[in-house]
Amino acid sequence: MLPALFPPHSLTPFYGAALAWNICLGMSYLLIPLYAQSVGMSGVSIGVLVALPVVVQMAFALIGGALTDRLGGTRISNVSFAAMIASTLVFVFSDSFAGLLAGQILITISRAAYWPASWALASQFAGDRSRAMGRLNALTSAGSITGSAAAGLLIELLGFRNGFWVMALIATLALALGLALRYRAPQSSQAQPAVLTTFAVLLRKPPMWYALACAYAAGISFTLVASFYPLLFVAQGFSPNVAGWLVAMRGLGSITAGMVLARVVQSSANLRVPVISALVIATSVGLVAATSNAWVITFFLFSVGLASGVMTVFFQMLVTSISRPEQRGVAMSLAGLGFSFSHLTTPVIVGWLADVYSIQVAFMVFGAIGLVWTAGLPLLHRRAHLHRA
């Protein structure tokens, strides 16, 4: 069992690059919102800073998915790593809203290119797909843990700008590993369909809309980690360093999901998996703001990470089951729009509520919204599987 947890040697650069890139992403979760707050931005401004570039991400994600199917996931991943390097350099030299927005746009381009490319690649590796996806998601979370914890420490010891310099160096390592990967996905004997035709075919399938809804729920904790979780913990009296370790607990939960629980997601016909996962996400988000006890917060962060990790594997497996290899990049990018909608709506809603009421109330209200979202999943499940039958 243990050897199966580790990837084949030939794929080490892929997983190494995934870890390095996600360390950068984890660092950005603390560096960007706390840096924006340090230069005097309001809650709404920070929410817009996080949410507005997602419009760019949604467009680039679809383009990235189509290019993945045509140029290969390795090339598109390397474009993502280069965009991450460029974004960190923008943050090093910027302290205005316009400058920070430019850096955020580059990060969202990096995310838009990376996720469909990496998901499509992992779905095509030989062996158990749920284990390959789980391994990738586990390394994603390990990177988030390392990056979030390191960012909090770097802010206290070296300051924000030096933190962005460190982030640039790690992004350069990701690019070097990406260039070292020699994997080629199996080529389909079928001709590549037109991109718009592929989009239309996939969007006519009810399971794709079900996958979008599950991806939205899975993306909530990622969005909050990149925006308002750090601000909530600082408001509750924790230092940036401690806030970084608390945020890292979400990643630890996702690692557990990816390495231990991914195997339970063998079929998209199991309604309990998405419903229980969404329920845990919503309640954990709502209740984390009701306490300032570090151990209780750790429990809620671990729980939301665990549930988000399981939900992520679930929607990835669902997309894999309804798409052919030659359209996998487009299919993954479409499902990834659920993540993008979370990044687009969650920061604005939570930021507005935080300005009008308080950040604690914002989290509680958004948790209630998550419960309503959970209640709609059984209907989407029935429509998806009746159609497939």
C-alpha cells in the first residue's frame, strides 16, 4: 500500500513542480491580503482585489483548457510557472491598488493555465485515477501548508517585499522542474473537434453542471484562505505568523483527503460524498468565526480542508467519467469555472458583509449560504444521473 502513495520516478518533476507552484500560491494567500491591508485598503477593496481578476481567470481557463488538449499539459503548465514568476516581481515593486491588481491578474492567469493542465495530465496517468488525482491534490495542499506557514514567518522576520522575493525564487524552481518533465500524454486516434463544439457538447450534459456546483463548494475554502481567513484570525487577536499556521491546517485536511480518502471516491453515483462534504464545508466556515480558541479553529480548518479535498476529487472523477481524453483539458477547465465563480463571488460578499457588520458576521452568513447551496446538490445529482441512465 505505501509504495502506491508515491509517484513513478519519471513523474517526479511533475509532482515536484506541483509542490513548488503551490508553495507560491500558499504564500500569496497571506502575503497579498495582509500586504493590501498594510497599505490601507478597505475590506471591499481587498475583496475586489481578489475577485476582479477572476473574470480574467475564467476566460483564460477556457483558453488554457483548449490549448492543453492541443499543445499538451506540460507546455501550458510551464506558461503558468512563468506567469507566477512575473506576478511576484510586480508585487515586489508595487504598493498601489493598480499595481497589486496587475500582480493579481498575473497570478490568476497562472492559476487559469495550471489547473486544467495539471488535472488533465493527472487524469491520463496510468493506474488508479482517483489515486493519481488524490496524490496531486495532496501535494497541492502540502504546498499550501508550507507556503502559508512560511509566509507568516517571512512577514514577521523579513517584511512583505522580501517575502515576495522568496516567492519568486520558488516559482523559478517550479519552472525548472516543469522544463525537466519529459512525459507525453497518450495521443487519441480521433480528430480534434472544434473548441466551441466541445464546449457545447459538454455543457449540454447535466453531469457537467453538477460538477460545476461541486467545484464551487470545493473552492470556497481555497477562496477564503486567499482572502479573508488571515484577516479573520488577525482580527481575533492572532499574529500573522500564527494566522499562517492556522490557515495551513486547511491544507493538512486536504492532504489527508488526497492521500487517505481519495480511494473512497470511486463513483460519481454516490450522493453521500458531495452532500456530506458540502455540509462540512458550510458549517466549518460559519462556525470558525464564533470562537477565538486556537484548537477549535484548528479543528474547523482541518475539517473544511478534508471536506474540500474529498469534494475536489469527486468533481474531478465526475468530469473524467463524462469526457474523452482528447477533450479532457476543456472538460476540466469548464468544471474549474466552479472554482472561478467561488473566487469571483465569495470575496465580494464576505468583504461587503465585513465592512457593513463585522468579519465574524460575514463568515457566519456565508456559512448559512453554503447550507442553502448544499440543499440543492441532491436535485442536480438526480438530474445528472437520470440523464446518464
